[in-house]
Amino acid sequence: MANNSIKLLAPDVHRGLAELVSKRLGVPLTDCKIIRDPTGEVSFSIGESVRDQDIFIITQIGSGVVNDRVLELLIMINASKTASARRITAIIPNFPYARQDRKDKSRAPITAKLMADMLTTAGCDHVITMDLHASQIQGFFDVPVDNLYAEPSVVRYIKENVKYDEAIIISPDAGGAKRAAGLADRLDLNFALIHKERARANEVSRMVLVGDVTGKICIIVDDMADTCGTLAKAAEILLENRAQSVIAIVTHGVLSGNAINNINNSKLDRVVCTNTVPFEDKMKLCPKLDVIDISGVLAESIRRLHNGESISYLFKHYPL
């Protein structure tokens, strides 16, 4: 057992996940104050001593104000560092700019690497995230990164809420086939995938189903749902191929732009997201949305990291 104690910090907006983690650990959130002045600048202060303590900063970053949340996180990390914290761990379940992980055209930045550099420069000693869009992002950091997986929580949700003996796992594209196959193996189910044939860049001209879904409950799995246009089209393709019903389960429900209308007007029965991204306000507008709580996984990872125990157990198992 470590001699120093756990201190949980969270920004003053989107505190829902941090409060759930705090409740599970039995550790109160540390008193902090964030002041936004009329010019848009932010000042931050910690209301108690964190000298030689183990700091965990929990932040939910969604759509719309990503850059504000990122800067506030950097300020909180730096404030903890200058207050002589022993170790600072940033818990960022939905890692921002994860889709900008490579130079896909000339003169384009690799913004995920810039994010990693800013976090370490601010004073971050460790990062915990979940279902990175590209796992190689871990190599952008000079500090340890634990990339947790939502799969154990998804398996539990399916077993408790879906007649999974009648189900089949669907990947919405070839890139997600490995994720879908892994989940199908865990549940001892078959899987199929939808192949996108593009007439030109960024334009899906045709979606082709590879596999038999006749009479099956189709569970589409993906790491992120943005505008949900692809999920809506996938549901139509599956039902045209005589599927019984279609459910989508995604780790990060960004749900930007016209996502809510796309879901409400789609043939999807349900869209299930984890609470890595705050979307409580959107649930009021869309009865098809459901949530998987991953606070238990984060709380157990904090406990294990603080006590010097292995976190790899959580890659395949839901915490007891």
C-alpha cells in the first residue's frame, strides 16, 4: 500500500463521470476553483495541499468545446505539478484528436502527437485512456500510457440486455473487423462485416454486407459514433438482408452535428454508448440512446495504479 493518498480532481463542467468514480472509491473530489474571466482566460487553484500526493485528474471531453477542455486539463496538470504532487495521472477516456494520428496528406499535422507532447510538458506522469482510435498513439508519449478496453463492459451489457444466443456481431467497416471478431469470440457468436465501396474520397457509394444475418439480432460495434450516418445506413443494409433487429454499441458517443436526428430517423433499435463522453442532455432528445457505465473500470484502475498492482487484468475482465 502506498503511503501517500489519492487525490481526485475534476473540472467544474461535465463532472458526472468523476463523481461516479469518486463514489466507487469512497474518495471525495478535491476542492478546486476555476474562474473564467470576461476575456476568456482561465485561472485555476486547488483548495487544499496536494504536496507528495497521488493526483488523478478525470476529464470528459466531448464535442463542441474540445479545445477549452484540453487547455483546462493542461492548466490543472501544471497547477498540480507546481504544488509538488508526487505523481500526476491524467484520466482521459476519450482521447482528443485521436483520429489525427498520422500524416494523411502533405503539410498536415499529426495532432495526436502534439497532444501527447503538451500533456507531458505540462507535467503529466501517466495517462489512462480507453479504446484509443489507433493504439500506436501510446508510442507518442514519453510517459506510461494505459489504454483500457470497453470490451468487458460491453460483454456484460450484452449478456444482461440482449438475447445474445440469437445475435451476431457486425463490424461497420473492414478496419473494425478485429474488434468485432474479438467480441464475437468472447460471446461465442458469429460475426459479419459491412464493406464500404467508395466512388471517391469521403463519399460512400455502396455498402456491401459480407456474411449471413437472416433472423439475427445484429449488434454493430465500433469505437466512435460521430454523426451516426454510417450506423443508420448500416442498419438499413442489415434489415434489407432479413435481420431481426439492429443495435449499435460504441465506446465514445461523440454524437456531433445531426447525430440525434439521424438516430431518431434511423431503423436502429438502440444506440448504446459508454459514458466516456458526456451526453446526458442528448439522452433527453433521443429515447433510443442507452449508456454503459465505465466508472467501475476507471475506479479499479486508479486503485491498482496507486497500490502498484497490475492493470492488465482489466483488459479482459470487468472489475468485481
